[in-house]
Amino acid sequence: MIRLSIKSSSKRLHFTTLRRTSLLLFPFLFALNSHAARQKVGGLTEILAAVEIQKATKEVAQDLKVVNDSKASAEEKKAAGQRIEEKNALTTGLTGEFPKSPLVHERAGEHWLVQGNLDKAAESSERAISLADPEKSPRDAKLASKAWTVKGLVSFQKHDYEASFKAGEEALRLDPKNPAAFELKMFSRSALDLRGMDKLVAERTKRIMALGDPGVPHTPGEWNDRQSSNPTESGKLVLKVIESREKGDLGAQLQFA
């Protein structure tokens, strides 16, 4: 009886202590779980926002085809224009709602680039680059790579091929498997080579004309207009360079140069 009463008393004491401890820890545990839940919901909401922008971008691309379609009626073009404005307002609102999300801003950069709004595309991509932390997060590295690609495409459309080439290099450094970055770097390199070739052709043409060579044409059309029956060798060379340049045959240009 004595042993039983002692055991019963120790059990009651243990239960009472455990209950009191649980009551003390409950607010802390509840707050901890709520914080984790908020983080999870916040991340999920951020992803949903990015998905909405990506969806809006695809719809805008379709509506732009309607706006630029000569066969579309005025009503169809007006409706497409209104839908584009609505999607733009949606994108602007979501980027304002998630000002510190590199994912949302990267998607916004793609959205503005599709429409040819280069200033907003550059602004969104630069914002995404500044917010991403590629050194700590592989996800951020890929996001930054895409943002650098968008930034490079903006520079490419502005004919700043040196900047677009550097942006392509940085995008590939962050994500070597980014195919868009590889194409950006390749086309930028080609554009720089062609620009250099244009300067070379202009300099050589000027030099030959300074020597009084009558067989030098400026364009293939001018060559036909002259109907030269006995062109000089230097004239033939420049004509070949001009023709290969217009055809985009970079290898031929380098060969003739």
C-alpha cells in the first residue's frame, strides 16, 4: 500500500509538471509554427504571382499578333489592346506587391521585353539581379542568369553589342546550361564582327577610291548601273566583300578581307 501510494504520487507529480511545461511552451511553439506557415504561404504566393505574370506574357504575345495583323478588324485590335493594358496593369501591380522578389521581377522583365518596352524590361531585370543572391542559392543563380539574358537582349536591340556580349557571358557564368544566354553571346559576337567588317570595308573602299580606281562600286546595284566591261581587280574584291556582307557570310568576308 505504501509503495503503491508513493508510485501514484510520483505519477501525478510527473503529469502535473509535464502539463505545466507544455502550457508554458505552447505559445512559443504556436508562434514558431505560425512563422513557418507564413513563410511557406509567402513563398507559395510569390510563385503564384510569377506564374500569373508568365501567363500574362504569353497572352500578350498572342494579342500583339492580333494588333499587328493587317487582316484583323478594328474591333479585334481594340479588344486585344485593352487586354494588353489589363495584363500590363496586372504585372505592374504584382511587382509592386512583391518588391523584394527576384523571381517576380525577372518574370516582369520578360513580360516587358516581349512588348518591346526596353526601358521597363531593363529596369525589371536589373532589379532582379540586385535582389538575387546567386552565391548562396542555386535557384537565385538561375534567376540571375535569366535576368542577365533579358538585360543583354535589351542591349542587343539597342545595338550595344559589347554590353549584350558581356551580359551573355555573365548569364552563362551563372548558369552554363542557359540556352538563351548562349545564343545571345553568339549573336552579339557575330554582330561585333560584322560591325568591324563594315569599318574595314569602308576604310578599304576609301583608300582605293583615293588612288583613283574607277572600278570600285559602293553597292552591287551601282556596279550594275556602271556596266563596267573591264573592272579592276581591286573593284572585284570590294564587290565580293559587299555582296558577302549583305548575305551575312561572315567567313567569306574574312577571306576576302
